[in-house]
Amino acid sequence: MNLLARQAESLFWLGRYIERASSLARIIMVQTAFDRGRANGSSWGWLLALYDESNDFHKRYDEASSENVIRYFLNDPEHAGSVLRSLEAARSNARALRAMIATDFWMHSNRAYRRVKELPDSALNEMRLAATSEAIQIDCYALLGISSSTLYRDAGWRFFQLGLEIERADQMSRLLDVRFAQSQIGEADGELIGDFAHWTMLLRACGGHHAYRRLVSGPLQPRNVARFLIFEKSFARSISHCLRSVDQSVGELRKICRVPTPDRLLVRISDLKALVKQARKDPELVAHLHGFNDTVQRHLAELTQELSSCYFEVEVAADVAEAATAPASEVPDWVENGQPADDRDDNQDTHRVTDVDPSQSQSQSQT
């Protein structure tokens, strides 16, 4: 079977939405621990500033209390950026890909979505919120693990990886901007830029605390933590690692896709790599983080638009690339055609491997 444009788009957004739900659940989980013992709602408003959601939030909520902010980001069905809506979108894209994904993935995406949808109010209180967020995080890890173990390594896998890595880089840039978001609502000032608890929270929020400690001993230094989260290519969530993966995936797609890769797409990737290279030379990187993060997010949005224009915004029935089925001349020698593989004449014509054509599935619109 061939990979259709709408299937490529569904795979791309499937990866993005899983990573989005995972990152947000982890931030909530870590912030819950960080917030214990503080005055009610004193340190949750920054999350609205971080994702630029203040205007939308205040259309439905009177105050930015911890309970309201948590509900808004966790299971508000009207908030497009909530964990619930992200898992719902992932599930919708998985439905459109039923013929290309494992049954285990489809079942688990259903289970993860329903678990958040049916959360009782008691699951959002301070005593149980950490456990609730951890359960969501585990569900997302399971989905990523199943996809890694079962998705066929063709063009579809590359689109899935592209979505995941772009979203991961975007989420890391937002996480690095927490201090700026806090300053926007008066919860931080320049003197707190070296706050040990803040930088520890950043490392834990992205699962990088132990990896950082393997490389750097002694007291946490803001500059070292920031450089680790941006430049450490061996850390899977660093911006540099994500951009390298994006570059590799696009390189593979250029080899196997029927759609030519425009120069402007390659320029977007080069711009991002140049931005990171320039930041590496900045001795005042911590002080300039907001400008750097803002530029990264803008370039990632432009890169996503170029990917969409190149691969997704074509005729709905267009083949983007050949997927799981190889030409008859390239069918693996382990495929049997009514006789044992060992007894088959190497010069005998073989039949194509047949799969169910998923083109009847309906792709969901992305947000």
C-alpha cells in the first residue's frame, strides 16, 4: 500500500498530540510537588502566561486559582490545548490510521482518552493531582512505546517522528521560558533567575535531572542547566537533539517520497540549526532566554507550515510515498507464495504483499 497525504498528516499530528499531552501532564505533576505548602493559587497563573492562554482562560473562569488552572489544562473539553483535547485528537488520528497501527495502540489510545474524560473532581485536588498526572504520563509513555515497537519503519514512521520531535522542541522552549512567564504575572523577578528550586523543577519537568547529574556535579548553575536542555545532543528532549532528529527524518523523506522537497523547507531547518549554533556562543544565554525561546517557537511554527504545504496540502488521494509494500522485484525472500521459501526459484516472479487499503479512513482536521 502507498502512503496517502492525509495518512502522512494523521501520523504527523498523532506524534505531536501524544507528546503535547505527555509534556503538559509532566509539568502539572512537577508543579504540584513544587507548589505544596504555598498559598492557594499563588504559583499556577504562570502556566497561562507560558502557553499564552490568559485571554481564553478568563472567558470562562473568574480567577486563576489553582483549581481552575488545573482543570483548564487537564480536562477542560472546551480548551483545545488541554490534555483531554490532545488525547482526543490523538485518538481521532489513530482512528484514521486503523489499518496502519497495531490493535494495542488503538485500544490504549481509547483507554488513555477515556481515563482523562472520566476523571472525577476528587482526582484534581492537591492530594491526588500528582497521582493523576503520573497516570496520564504513564499512558503517554505506553503509547510512545507501542508506536516505537510496532510502527513500520517507512515514510509513515518518519512523519510520526517529525511530529513528535517538533512538538518536543516546542515544549522544551516553553519550559525554558517559565521564569519569563512568572515575571509576567509578578511571581518572579530578575534576582530569582538563579533560584535552585526553579532550575531543579525544569530538569525534573523534562525528566532530565538524572541525565544532567551524570554530566555535571556540584551545585546547579542556571547557565549549565540551560545549556544542557538546549545543546546536549545525547539528551532526547534537548532542543539540539530534536532538531537533529527532524533533520534526519526530512533527509530520509527526501529519499523515499514522491513529492519533491522544496528548498524553503530545508532553509527553515537550517535557520533553526543556525539559531542554536549562535546561542551556543552567547555568554549571557540565561538573560537572553526569552528572545531565544520566542524565536525557536516561531521557526518551529514556520517549519510546520512548510511541511504541511509540501506533504499534506496536496490532492486528498495523492500518494506521498510508497509505504509498507515493496515492488514485486523487491519482495523479501522470506515471503512465501504457496511453497516453502527455501524451495522457491529465485528467478520466479513473486506476488506483492497485500495489506488493507486504509484510504477509506477519514482524516481529522488538526488544531
